Amino acid sequence: MAERAVLRHMSGVQNEVAHPDTVLRPSGSSPAWLHAVATGIAFLIAYIALEWMSFIHEYKELPVTPWNPGLGVVFALMLYSGASYGVVLFVGVLIAEIAVLRTNLPWPLIIGVAIIIAVGYSAVAFAVRRKLDAGLNHLRDVFLLLAGGTAGALLVALFLSLLLIADEKLSPADLFVVSVPLLVGDVIGIAVMTPLVLRFILHIPHISLQTLRAFAPEVALYVAVVLLFVWFIGLTESESGFKLFYLFFLPVVVAAVRYGLDGACLGLALTQLGLLGLLHWHGYDANVFTEFQILMLVLTATGLTVGVTVNERQQADREVRRFEALLRSKEAEAAQAARFNLVSSMASALAHEINQPITAARALGRAAQHLLHSDSGSQARVDDNLTTMIAQIDHAASVVKRMREFLRRGEPHISTTDVKSLIDDALILVGAEARAASIKIDVDVPSDLPTVHTDRVQLQQVILNLVHNSIDAIEASGQTEGRIRIAAALLQEPPRMEIGVSDNGAGIAPALADRLFEPLTSSKRDSLGLGLSICATIVQSHHGRLWLQSGAPGATEFRFWLPLQQATPS
């Protein structure tokens, strides 16, 4: 139960992009500048703490550990809230060089290093941010982030190397020793930490204690697996243990498949921390750790690609479901309009069908009144008149009720439906039109037919539309003895109910028969040509089929079948 809650939460928000105003800015009356300063200080503290954690190796008083998580955190802030937060990176580099690294570099050189790093990554953030979706919801965004981070790392490594060589802190021979770990560390720091921070910011409005509690067991399991792999690699007692690095691909890919980009980001961060622990435990030097980090970079690119691909797939699935729901809504609206159009075409006959019993009831009421006022009034005759009047009123009410039910609007309602009573109700509506045209309707429906699971109103619409078309066809043929036959039968293999509507009207032209169920196809001038198309859609939504059995003049027949087993309309 908890696992399903987590999956619903992750699926519900993974493709939303929280706006900075809704996450990194207070909703109260605090000034914007005050909140910006508070945000900058918080990220500055995080940067310094991560610099302290990742300071392991140095070369000629320069940090060369290929892992720069603090840069990734501040780079995420610049991408999310603006390149102006590069000042946080500038101040962070100054404080880290003095308080954490305890460098002996002169102040001008320290300031120059801070300026190169801050300006370089601010420029990259400014350029990338213009085209980047901060939620990283598409593969293009991940590639753009990785490409931007790599470009920034190359740019900064180049200028730092030139600065240090110009100041004679490094010789050209030291360039490879220093620049490669710095380059790899910056790229991997951005690749691992920046997506994690961006996704965390995205999820801030949705994080709850219940979600964290439900998510905790899988995180604990993942940590256990990473520690197990770290321990196993450490047992090799050799610097060639990195050959077993491929073991980490399994948990990262599993996390990405289960939770998309969020799972990939968290899995990669935990894996990176595990590698950092392995470095401390086994005492690898910067060169070996660089080899690990290059492999980690490959793993990161793989995990992020899998994660964002899963996100895109889930987003596409949601879009498909949304459009399917929209399509069903539009189909329901079209069916509703078709029902109104069908009833409007029968309006004259229906009005007569209602007016006739009302007129009769009025006459019977007056007769009963007259009998009651006369001295020779017979109580039996009065009772007979009143009984007949009630029957006439009930008949009119039944017509109105059936018409109201037929025109009702709402979601499809599946229920157990008796086919014979369904056809009888339909004939109450269309029978008057048939009688007005002197057309006889025969019904051949066995009383022992099983029920079907359908939307009663939708199925009634199909029958009414077919009968109404038959009436039009008979009138168009000039047939004086029009006949319509409605038959139903139970068929097997597979078990299904088949209903047919046949008439002796003008028939259907062969050229029209092939596209009869396509929208806007009709042989009548004043018809929109949507009736049969909507009927076919209704039958298909019940997992059945509607077809033209015969289009011959005098023997036209439409048939459709419905499965007997219960099926929800699609």
C-alpha cells in the first residue's frame, strides 16, 4: 500500500516544473532581497560543507580530488534562480580556499581562481538556462545539462591552468596531472548533484512525512546494496578493483526504471557517496580515484538517460490517457447531440403520441364530470371513464419518461439489460413516427434471451437510429406497405447477442456501402451523416460490431452483436 502511494506521488509530480516564485521565494511579506540573501547563505553553507567532505587529495598545495559536489549544488541554484547567484560560488571558493583547503596561495591568485570559477560557470548557466527545462523532463534537457557542465568544466580548467602556469605555481608538465582530475571532478559534480538538487527543489511542495516514511525502506535497501558492492570491491585488495565497477549499474538502472529521473538522481548520489567511502577505506590515490570517477560519469549519463526516458514514457502515457478521456467526452457530446437530433426528427410524431392520450383523457374527464353532476349518473360508468383516463395519462407519461431518459446526459452507466424490454422502450419513442407513416414494425425477440451488460441509453440510441433510418428509406422508396423487422438471437463461439433491423425500403447504393460508417457520410440531403458513425462507435465501445448485412432494395438489413460477458465500454 505504501509502495503504491509513493509511485502515485512520484508519477504525479515528476513532470511538473515548480516556478522559483513558488519554491525558493516565501509566500508571506518578506522582501525578495532578504529571501535571496537567505537562499544564498544556505547554499553557501552547503558548498563549504561539501568542499570539506571532498577535500582528500592535493598536488603542490592544489586540491586534485576528482569530486566537486559543492559546485554541482550551486550550479543547480544558478540554473534554477539565475546566473546572478554566481556570487555565491565566488564567495564559496574564497572561503573554501582559506578555511577548508588552508591554501598558501597569495590573495591575488586566490581571487583570480574564484573569479575564473564563478564567471565561467555563471556564463554557462546563463546560456544553458535560456533553453533548459529546470525539471529535466526531457532527454534534451539532460543532454543540455551535461553538455553545458562539460563545456564549463573545460573552460574553467583551461583558464585555471593558464593562470597557475603564468604564476609559476605549475609547470606545463603538471598540466595533465592537475587539470584532468579537476575537469572530471567538476563534470561529475554537476552530473550527479545538479539534477538531484533541481529535482529536490521541484519536489519540495509535495514532500510529506508519509511519503518519506513510505520511501524509506527502498532507500535503506539501496544503501545496503551499495555498501555490499563497495565491500566486495574493497576485498580485491588491489587498485584494479575498479574493474568490478559495473556492479553499480544494476541498482542505478533499477532505481531509474522504478522512479524515473528521481530514482536515478538519488541512486547516483548514494553510489557516489559509496565510492567516496571506498576511497577512504582502501586509500586509493587521486589517479585511481579519477579512473573510478570516469566510470562514474558513464554510469551517471546512463542512469540519467534511463530515468528521463522513463519519465518521458510515463508522461506520454498520461497524455494518451488524457486525450483518450477527452475523445470519450467529445464522443459522448456527439452522441448526445445525435440523440437530440433524432428526437427532433420525430418531434411531430411524438407530439401526436403525447397529445392523443391527453385529449382522450380530457374527454373522459369531462364525461365523468357530467355523469357525476347528472342525477342518472352511473357510478360504474364514472369508474370506467376514470380508469381509462388514468391509462391514457400513464401512456403519455411513459412517452415523456422514455424521452427524458433517452436524452439524459452523463457518464456511461453499465447495467444488466433485458433486450426485449429495451426494444419495447425504443418502440414507444419511434412507434408513433412509424404509425404516422403507415409502417408496420414486427418484433421477433424470444422471451428467454439472456441479459447483456450495456449502457441502456446508448444501446437504445443504436436501435432508434437504425429504425429511424429504415422509416426514412421506406418513405423515400414510395413503398405503401412498409415493414420493419427487429430480431434478436443468441449466438455462440463466442457467446454473443445479435440484433438485426431490416426493412423493405429503397436500399443502399453499393458506392455508399463501403464508407457507410464513416463520419459525414449519408444519402440524405439534410443529414449530417453522423448517425451510423456514432452507432458504430457505441457498439465498438461495448466490444461489439455493427455492419451492413444487406443493402439490396426491399431487403436492407443492419446487424450488430454484443458480447454476453460483462465488459466496460472502452
